[in-house]
Amino acid sequence: MNRRSLIVLGGVAVAAAAGAVLLGPGTPAAPDAGDAPLMFQNLAARLAGAARIELRQGAQSVALVKRDRETWVLPDRQDYPAHGEKVRELLVGLTELRLSERRTSDAAQLDRLGLEDPNAPGSTATLLRVMDQAGVPIAELVVGRRRMRTQGNAPETVYVRRPAENQAWLAEGRLPLDADPQLWIDRDLANIARERILKVDATRLGAPPLVLTRTEGPDGRLAVTIPEAPPAIEEAATDEIARTFEFLTFTEVRKDAGLSGQPVGETRFTLTDNLSITVSGTQDGPTTWLRMAAAGDDEAARLNARWRGWAYQVSAYKAKALLPQISDLLKPPAP
């Protein structure tokens, strides 16, 4: 081996030795996202005692109260049940929130991160508090702006701080925060396939009786059977009645106790699997409020557990399908 080759090999050996020193066991590895400290230690166990959740952003606020082991309600909406999955996502998000980067501690700079005083007019910051039955906070934080993800697999990040501190952090985690009570209401009423409706008996105040019956065969559809010789019927309108319980949601809700107004009619829907549903309407000024009651087996019990004690306002086209009358089904006159 010549002298030049020995010099080259010697240089490689020195570089390898230097690399071994730099990358050896004495040098810590780059921090992993999972190594970021949790914002709230041992929170999951303490959340079992959570009894109230409060969110405030400027003039908007919402409170959720736990009524039993699994049900959260909205006191400002007459204790109507909140969206359970959204509440669960919020609480799980709190337990997984990690402080990844320290940011400013200058109070004058907090508004740049959306972490100014949540009570100030026009504030974009959200104050989140989770409390136990005695009103003692289990977890509370101010949540600011979310930072856009630059990579598809990167975790969601948001700026946060503790209410009594000015120290801001960039945190990893997802928190579904909405200070608007309307966004916490579980608006789903039912989702029953159209093929299950066999018969519809509708009685409207001041209108003749209306009966629709499903025709025979695999492609059967609802058709008017009373009156026996109806005028020309728009099939799209009868199909809408068949779809009335598919993805049925409401726009407003109130307790039916003390509901004022005049009865406008009642419809009985006969379905497969020993299920029937009765819908009754009450007109209170410009608003039609609907009560629903199911009869049958376990499915009816589940529906009544959601519907009992409440009156609902639905979209105009769903209201026509739930309380149909013959005049709503007629084909438009020919031009």
C-alpha cells in the first residue's frame, strides 16, 4: 500500500472516530413529539369527577352540565342533551394536549397568538374550564389561534396558556372549541330507511283524511289510497313522505310541558318490525311544533328516550312530510 492510500485511510478512520464520539451514547437523540410534556398530568382519572364545562369567547359563552353517568346537557337550552361525541372528543383532547414549544411571556404580545383576555370585547381567545361538583377547576386554559399544518401527517397545533400566567405555549392536540350553544346540540332525531314505512294515516285540521299505502313488490312505493280517486299526484311529494325519517334533524327544540297553541293535525306512520310512530303538530304563532311518540319493541323505547318530553321545529319541507295533506301532493297545473 503506498503512502497516499495510508493517508486517505487514516483520514477516514479519524472521521469515523469523531462520528462515534458525536453519536455515541452520551449524546441525546432529537426529541420526539411524544416526549413533549402533557399540559395536565394524570387528568384522565380526575375527569371522572367532572360535572360542568364552561367555554367563553368575548360575549359568547356556553355551559354544559353532567346529569348522569353519560349524559351532558345544556342548561341554557332547557337541559336538552348535548352532542355526546363532541363532549367526549373535547375531554379526550384535554388529556392528550402536549406542550411542544415555549413561546412569548410578554402580555403585550399575547394577542398576536390569540391569547388575550377572553372576556375582552371582540376577543378571539377562548377560556375553557372543566369543574367538579363543588365548582373547583379540574382543568382550565386559554386557547388561541390554531397553527396551520404544513404536512399531512403532522399533528394539529394550537397556542395555549394557563389563565393565571402570561407564558404562551405551542401545544399539540385537537380541541373542538365552540362558545356558541347551538353548535353543542345533538340535532339528530331519527334515521329510518324509507322502505320501512308501510302506511301513513294523516289527519289535518280543515283538510280531508289522507292515507298512503306502500304498493306490493320489491320496488313498492307509497301511493294515495284515501281519497280513493285522488287528483293527479306528484310522485316526488309522496317519495318525500317516505323519506321523512331519513336523517331527520330539528332546527329548534323546547320542552313540551306548557306548550301553547292550537292543534293542527296528527299522522300515524306504520313501519316494519312492529314499529309505529305518531306525530302531532301544534301551531304557536308562525311556528309549528311537533311531538313524536313511538310504539313497539326495543327500537320504540330507544326513540322515546330521545323524544319524550320535547317539542321540535323542523324544516318546512320535513314538516309537510310529517303532517301531510292532499293539497301538498298535487301536481302543479299545466302552463
